[in-house]
Amino acid sequence: MSEGMQYGQHGQYRRDFYSDVCKRADEILARKSPESAPSRTVHGGSPTGIVDVPEGGQKMTVETTARALTEHLLSKVPGGTKSSHSNLLVIVSFDEAQMLDEVDTKTTDTTWTLFAEVRRCLRIIRELPIFALFLSTVGKLEQFSPPPQLGSSTRIVRTELRPFEPIVVTPLDVLAQRITGKKVWTLEEVASTYHMVHLGRPLFAAMYDAAKDDISREGIFTLAGQKLLKSSVAAPCAIDRKQALTCIAVRIPIEFNRVPLSDYLRPEDVHMERSLVADHMRILLYAGIGFTPIITTSASEPFLAEAAYNTMVGLRWGNGKLLGTEYLTGLQPFSLIIDCLQSSLLDLGPRGEFVTALLLLYARDCATTLPLSEDEPPGASPTGIRDAGNVHEYDGAYRRRIITVSQLLRTLFGESHFNAFAGSLPRAYQSAEASKTPLGDAFKDGFVYFNHFIKVQSFDVVNQEYLLLAISRGAAIICADNDIDIDIVVPVLIGTVLKKEKVTAILIQARNSRHYGAKVQYSVFANMNPYRCGLFASDVEDPPPVLRMVFALASKRSAVNQPSEGQRQSAQTKKPKNAKFTAYDIWCAGASQETFAVIHEDEVVYMVSLLEMLRDRRDVLSRKVYERQVRRGLREMQPLVSTHPDNISRFADPPSKEEYPIAEDADEGTIDSAT
């Protein structure tokens, strides 16, 4: 191949070889192109259609038929408005269009499809005011709009023509009960099945409204579970890997990396995200030309989240306790996410928000199975009202969708930890009376209602008015990226009436760094000032109490600490100063069963591995098990990125230590007050 090579010119053999390859490639493409497939035509190759006329059927070309149709429709348009209707007169819709691309097994030509013929017909009438829509609910649609570089048209490959981007807009909440200031809403109303089913896509709401009896309405729950899992059973006793990921994704907003199809490594990973859209109710938010890249999401749909909850709770919890390991076989979220991360499909962020959200969902789900005493809130008796002649049951409490703050903390940390800090006093307080009120009493009327998380995109959503809307659809919040003060917000309602002034929150920082250990760092809580975070507006004088928690997930020691020292004195002030708010603080260290009671002992090793992967998600060494020499070579390719000797030894003496001790007690004097 190098014979006869010259500066600025290849050798003759190489030029001949290249010319021969191009010639043969053109011949192969010409044979496989859909345009070269034998067409079923008359009148010199123009596809035909049939038009019924009074005298009988008459064969006409597609162009003649289409032109006659558009001229007829245009003649029916009032004279003054013809110009406004001249751009589009006909929309041809093909439902479940993927069937058009099936190869005709009755012919010997394996390249001929109905779609190729339809496309030829549409090309003939492209100058007429006719537009075609190809509708499909499957996840693989590249045959309709392939990536330009894989297109069968030379003009598209050369970018002389640009295909349309797929239309993926899906309307949500079109049948929802709107939350307005004209009506006083209660927690029982917004947690009811009637309110929940009308949020999200209109499919289930329309069926619910058309149902004639309670049995039919219950069947809609079953249908939601079946469609979500693509299963004949709404809540099966065991679920596979994809179904488990579906249940997690509809309740926690996991994201997929935006990479072209050609960048995937394993065939089964190519269709993972798309199959969640096609078979498991995930929403396609954006699709580029050729469906590469795509952006998908699990929107806030409480009814689907409830269907996922019905599956997950039965596989894990019973009477407020963890079930045996035999029940957990089909639901291993931590090991499942590790497997997906190793394929570079998921992007969960480095801070541990996903792990924190999953632990909170575990605690919430477990709390819904706690046995309740007769007078214990939120109660378990259904009530109803009469609305336009129909009885709509307020079944939110009856179905255990509403829990108390105490129940959430009891299941998250366990009975012993909860009893220890239920009597703790606030560290920041707004009055002498508040300083003497223990945590359990402060939140005795605090209720929590969420069955899923949403990932917000704005820094301004953490306020009482927005969180009131989050409560109305059973959602907790994962804060926007780069929000330095808080990572997760669980809305709390004091009482059962939805009023903005009664809204408070559990503010959580998720920390996946060894800089956060078992010892409490007071400055972290100081940064979680609810006024500075935006939870309370500056003009709010008497806000409800706030619960602040820090999850130090990378701590080597496990601990649950409750600092209750009262208002700390600043080094710049001579006297303690009351804050504008009352806050109770909990410091949670370690990713173990000693800290979080909702973790099964078999899950600890997977949880720790997942947190390590999230910290080092761009580290190539975490993707595969390499031999020692290869690992050393990969580290030497990245000088100074870590304290490992291999990253340094080529240009300097290695450091004496790979991990330096961090002083956990070097805290500054701070004061929790709104500034």
C-alpha cells in the first residue's frame, strides 16, 4: 500500500485500490437502496391510486388523485381565506406506522416494504399542500428518520436536504383538577385516587371518568401497573431487571447520557432507554434527526408512581419491617444501578442525590405499612363527599398515602435512633418557647405526602408556594445542579389544610465526600438557612419549624447525631441572638444499616460500591477490571489527578501518603440567623 508514495500524492496501487472500493460500494448501495426496489406501478412508473366515480372505478396516478383532492378542498374554502389555507390542506396519518416497514415475505425481494412505496408516493406529491404523519408507540423508529449519515438518499447524506426532527410533544395534565386560590384544598383531597388519576397523561383520567362502578375504577389501577411493567400482572411476585429499573425511574428521575447509537457498546444497552419509552411509559422529551441523540424523562405522574409503589412495597416491606432476602431477589436497586452505570448509560450525579432519594422512598414506603393504633394519625378510615351527584372517596389516608414526619423518621433511622432525637431541642430558635419544644412535639401535626421525586431546573422553586403545589401532586424535590445549600427537599404540611403559611420542609444535603465524617459540622447547617435558601420569604415573621439533615454518605464511621446546643454564639457577638426561624438538625454519617434502618444488610456492599462509582464516575479504572500493569499505565496517562503514586512517579517522588487526615473539628463560630 505504501509503494510509490510521494509527498502530496498516493502511489498508483493505492489510488487504484481506492477507486475500486468506491465503485463496488456504489454498486452494492444501488442494489440495496429502497428506491431501486421493484415498484408496483402503471403508466410509465408513476404509482397509482383508485378513485371511485359514479360511472365506476377508474385508475388514476397518485399525482392526479392528490391534485384533484386538494383542488376540491380548496374550492370549499371561502374566497377571502384561500390564501391562509393554501399551505396545508390534507394531513395523512399512519397509526402504528412501524408495520409499514415490515418486509414482504411473499416476494423474493427482501428490500421491498410498504414504507418504501409510501415514501415514493409522497415524494411525487411533495409540492402539494399535503403533510404525512407517521405515528408509532414503539421505541425503534430510525427507519422513518434515519441519521443523515445512514440515509438512503445521497442528498441527505451530503446534507443538501435536511429531514424533519421527530415530533414528540405529549400533553400532560389536560384533565387535571386545577389548584386555584378560589378553593380551600385539603390533604385528603389531593391524596385521593380521584385527584391523582387526573394528573399526568389523560389516558387513565378518561377511563376513570367513564367507569360506571368501583370495580371498574380499581381495574384502572391494575391497567396502570400492567402497562408500566408490560406484564399481565400489575404487581408480580418477582420482576426482571428492566421492570425493576422501570419502577425506580418512574419514582426517581434518573437520566441517561446523550450519546449516539453508534457509541453504545453492548447490543442490549442500545435499546434500554428506548424500550423504557416504548414498553414502560417513559416519556420521549426530545429526539434529534434520526433519533440520535434522544432525551427521555419520567415526568411527575403520581398515578404511575403509585403503580410502581404497589409493586415495590410488596417485594420489600411488611408491617413496617424488611421482608426476607427471598423477597428481594427481583428488586435490587443498588446492584441494578451499578450494572447500568458500568455501561455508561446512566448519569446520576456525583453527590449521592439518587442514593438519598432512594433511602427516603424506602422510609416512606415502609411507613405506609406500619400498623397504626386506632387514634394514630393520619387515620385509616375512608370518608367521602358528594360532587355533582357522584361520590368521590377521599381514600388517601385509607390507602396509607399520607404519613407523619415522625413515622418517616422512625422508619428511616430505626426505633432506637428516633427515640433518642425525638426529645431533642432545636439548635436555632425564634423564641424562648420554641427553644424548649422537642422535635417530636414540634412536628406532631406535620404530614408528609409524596410517592415520587422530581428533578427541578430552577433555583427559585424552594419556596412555600411552590412546595404547596408539590404536595398537591405527591412530589418531593431534587434540587437543580449547582445548588450549594440543599440537595433534596421533602415538603411538610402542618395540619391538613393546604395553606402556604402552613408549608415547611425537610431540607437535606447529600454529601458523597470523605470531607464529611461522623462529627457534626455546624457550618453546613448554617448554610441551610431557610430564608437564604428561599423557603421562607423575607416578610414571613412566624414560620413553622424546619428539619435539616445532612447525609454524610462517604463517612467511614456510622453515626446519627442530633446537635441540640441551642443558638450558637458567633465570635463577633457578645450575646446569643435568636434566629428568625426554628430548626432541628440531624447529622447522618455512613452508608450502613447502623445509620439507616431501611437498608438490608445484603445491600450495604452494593450501596458503598455505588457511592464510590458516583464519586469516580469518569474514572476509566472503575469501568473494568484491569491487570496491574494496565492500571498503572492508565494512571500514568493522567499525571497529578490523584495522590496515587502511579499518577506522580514518572515526574516526581511519590507523596508519603495517599490519603491525608481531615480535621473534622476545625469548625468556625457561626450563627443561624437570616441576613
